[in-house]
Amino acid sequence: MNALLKYRIAKSKTLHVLTSVLAFACVLPLMAILSFIIKAGITKINWHFLVNIPKPVGEAGGGIANALLGTLIIIAVAAAIAIPVGILCGVYLSENKNSRLANWSRLCVDILQGVPSIVIGIVAYFWLVKPLGGFSAFSGSVALAMMMLPIVIRSTEETLKLLPDSLKEAAFALGTPFHRVILKVIIPCGISGILSGVMLSVARVAGETAPLLFTAFGNPYLSANITKPMQSLPLLIFNYATSPYNDWHDLAWGASFILLVFVLLLNISTKLMTKKWKVQL
Amino acid sequence: MESTVIKTVDYNAYFGDNRVVKDVNISIPKNHVIAVMGPSGCGKTTFLRGINRMHELIPHAKADGKIFLHNEDVMQMHPIFVRLKIGMVFQRPNPFPNLSIYDNVIAGYKLNGIKLQRADKDKIVEEALTKVALWNEVKDSLRKKGTFLSGGQQQRLCIARAVAMLPEVLLFDEPTSALDPISTSTVEELFHELKKNYTLIIVTHNMQQAARVSDRTAFFYMGELVEYDDIKKMFTNPKDNRTQNYITGRFS
């Protein structure tokens, strides 16, 4: 009897230790990536690096201003497309839980989430780049927006589903029309969840390279024209890291560091923001 | 002769094919408190929600018959317009969690996009909160969130929100079932005050409450309006067997 008891206690202790060890193990990859990139990248960062465009091979110095600006523009345009569409679609899904359209669109959203990013890039190439007659930052934004949509839609839907029906009833009982119930009550009450979905989707696509390869294409010069090719951080990293030049490798490390910091900051500010704006029900 | 505010003619309400309110004919006089009581599932809440067309918000719900607000058929009016005239307070307090106490009171104006001068807003808020006996408790914390109040205060805030729209009729769906006894008696006292300006219809599953607050009581059973009379008459001399059985506690 006693032996059995000891055996059972030992078993539960083992599982306890195992879960703790594995939980810690999950932290290791991130720590490894962080320390590696910081070590290699931080020494390359200075003011000059941020405000200059790359120099031709053989010349020392040069920066990543074109890629930095390009990434910001491409993501901003992508967000401008994906956020309104995604939020409204999420509202539809949470308002019409079991309609046929809702079930189909939920299925499609789930599948879209699983579509490889390179495939999305190819689709954007055939939809936009070919008809418009050339690579453009805008087509890259559309590709990224397609990747952001599922995250925004599902987080909006899940957030709004958690709001109690009594809230909507309260608004309806005051004679409020449907559109104002959604815009003035439902979305403001779920704003922290919706925003966190938006931020995570931005963080998710900030480092996407594949969809930009055949769309935004890259550009060695500073450009803010979204109808023309544009450089972006992931493209710069991809092109320069695979080049044979040491100067370019340095730029790629520095750019990796910047990109990583950008994504980390996004994630941290999402956490802070959701906490601050959470509506106490 | 007292004037009638609400009058229903053969009103039926359904969930899918299930008829839960059956041919109800009732006249509700102005400035009275009408209690609607009956066992669980007798259709009393559905009937109440039918009056301001909230019933039809539920999927597969429908209704027929006529409901007259004065001489206009509510069933033919736009629901939004109906709900401006007939306010509603729910079982659980449901202030808007994203709004302050002040904004909760004028939520009906805000949500309907009615622009008001600052002075008018202040006046509406003070009047509505005074009517529900909440002004003195919250006048120094109007900018705090509505959910910061206690349950009973929240419910009075919800009543103030409905009152601020100056409706003709106020519907209450078991307004005290989520409240403690002290808050309950505060709310019940309010009914006596409110009926000076409004007509009140209160669903309750509590016979004592019906007796305390109502001028007239409607007894619902299995979707039918069984009896509609002064509650004292109902207690002493019920006309229908089912009323007698309910009052004597043979079913609940």
C-alpha cells in the first residue's frame, strides 16, 4: 500500500518537473535568437545606419533607410486594407453565428490562415502585378493584407462573442439602430481584444518575405511611391544575407536587429494596451 | 374614466412553431403599475418583450395580433420608434461598461445621435437620477464608470437611462430578481414615484412583490392571460381555478 502511494507521488512529481522543464525549454529558442541577433546586429546600429540608403558594393557605410521607410509604408497600406474589412467581417461572424454565409466564411478564413505565404505572393502577382504591368509596393500590401485578415477577423469574432447579449439588448431597448449599436457599443466594448488582434497581425506580417518577393520586389533607392517597387526590411535581409559581400552581410544583421526590435515592441505594447483599455464588464 | 395607454388585441408570440403567448387581450390604464405574474415559462417575459418589439430580435421569433399605444398599432410602427416611446429595464443591471455614469444616463441620446447642449445634458442627467433616487449617491462621481456602482445602484442607473428618454411606458423584466432585499425595496418604492409620470408594466415571479407594488395584476399561465384584476381580489376571490392553484402554491 505504502509502496503504491510512493509510486503515485513519484509519478505526479515527475510530470510536474517535466512540465516545468518543457515550459522553460520553450523560452530557449527565443532567447537564442535574441542573443544571436543582438550580438551580431547591435554594433551595426547608429544614426547613420538609420538615415542612409545602402552604398554600392565596395564602399564602406551605408544604411537601411529605404527598407525602413518601405516596410512602414507597405505595412500601413496593408493595415488600411485589412483592418476595416477584417473588423466588419468579424462583426458579421459574431452577429450571425450560424448563418450559412457565416459558416462558409469562417471555414474560408481558417483555410486562408493556412495558405503558405509564398502562394499568397504568387496570387497577388497574378491578380495585381501582371494586370498593372509591374512590381509595386501596393501589390505587396495587398498580399500582406490577405495574411492579416484571418488574424483580425478571428480575434474580432472571438472578442465580440464574449460580450454578453444583455449589452446589445440594453442598446436596442433605447431605440438604437443596428449600425449604432455596433459602432457605439459593441466595438468600443471589445476594443482591447480587437486591437490586440490588429497589432498581432501587424507583428505577424512585418517579417514576411515570401509575399513581397514577386510584388514589392525591392528597390535599392529610397522610394515612397506605392505604385513602384519598394524595399522592405525582410527583402533587404533576404537579398543581402545571401550576397557574397561582407558589407552587405553587416547591413542584413543590422536590419534583422531592427526588425526584431520592431516586432518585440509591437507585442509588448499590445500587452500593455489590452490591459489598459480592457472594459470591465 | 381612466385613459388607456396600451391595449393588445389577440396578441400571439412564437418561437419557431411554438406559440408561447396566446391571444392576449389586455388594456393598461395610464399612470398605473401593472404586475404580470405567473409560473416560469408561462410567457410573461415574452409578452413584455413583445410590447416594445424586443421579442423579434431573437432568431426565429415572430408575433401577430395588435398592440395599440394610444391609437397607433405598435406592430405597424418601426421598432426603433416604438422603443423610444416604451422604455425597458432588464432582469440584470446592464449599464454600458464603456461609459461613465453621466454618459450612461444620456446613452439613449448619444446612441441615437441626438445632439444636446451641455446645459440640457446636465439637466437631463440630474432629473433622471433624481427620479430614481440616485442623484445624492452619485453626484460626486458622475465621471466614474457605471459598472463601479453596486448592483442595486446599477439597476437604478438603468432605470434612469430609460426614464431619461421620457418614454410613455416603462417595461420591467423581473427588475429585482438579481438584487438584495434592501435594494429591492428601494426599487419598489421607486415604482410608486415613477407611476406619477409613467405607466409601468412589471414582470415578477414574486406574488408578494406584485401585491406590494401593483394597482392591477395580470396572471399568465401556459401563455394565456388567465385573470386580470386587482391583486387583493385575486388573493381573496380568484375567478379561475388556475389562479387559485397558483396563489395557494400548488404549482410555481
